[in-house]
Amino acid sequence: MAQQQAHPPKQLRLVVEVDDFDAALAFYRDALGLPEIAAFEGAGDARVAILEAGRATLELANPAQKRMIDRIEAGGAPSPRIRVAFEVDDADGSTRRLEGAGATVIAEPVETPWRSRNARLEAPAGLTLTLFEELDGEERFVPVDD
């Protein structure tokens, strides 16, 4: 196991360029429910909003793991190299709400072998999202044969 750094990063911030700022803000802040913690405007119509997304983690997966997740979560539909996952309380309800707010459902919620309920969506700003609901209240590792 790798040695822990004395001063690990304090925050993971995913920065996404959006063509339709207002539509993306309405989707992520209003429909998904991410609280806006700061917003700034600058010269030349420059705008940014910083939304709170709870605890951040960085999930690293090799190609075999990515293919396995794509198979289980989305019936084999390949995901892009970077996919954003949000833990929600209700994967089914959140999927419907975000679909109504403009997301395209790639795969309906499905129960995974590791006891979460996952859905895959194409969302504003060109992001592929996974919505996941932990069915046992906590994340756990379960080996899955491919």
C-alpha cells in the first residue's frame, strides 16, 4: 500500500466548460440539487458557478474494470474515459427527474452485484453521468466475473 502524503488535497473540483451556462446551471443546481456555494462574473460575459457535490473521490479503473461496469450498469454501452458519478437517495426518482430536466437516459436503474442501484445518463455539458444509490447504506467491494 502506498504511503499517505502528509498534506493531501483538501478538495477535488471538476471544472467543466459549458456552452449553455444557464441550462447547465438549471440542470445541475436545480434539477440534480447541487447547492451553489459561489458564483462569479467577469469581463466579456465570463461566468462561473461552484456547486457543492458532497464528498469527492477519484475512482481509477483499468480498461477491464471499465468494460465490466459498462456491461453491468449500461448493458455494454461504452462510457467515455471520464464519467461523473453522483450518489443519490433514490436512483429511480432521480433518473426520472433528470430526464425531465433534459438528460437522455442511456440505461435505466439496475441493481449491481455490489448492491447499488445504478443508472446511466447523458447530461448537459456533454457529461455522462452515473446515478447510484447504495442499497445497503454503504459502498462495498464485490468481485464480479466478467
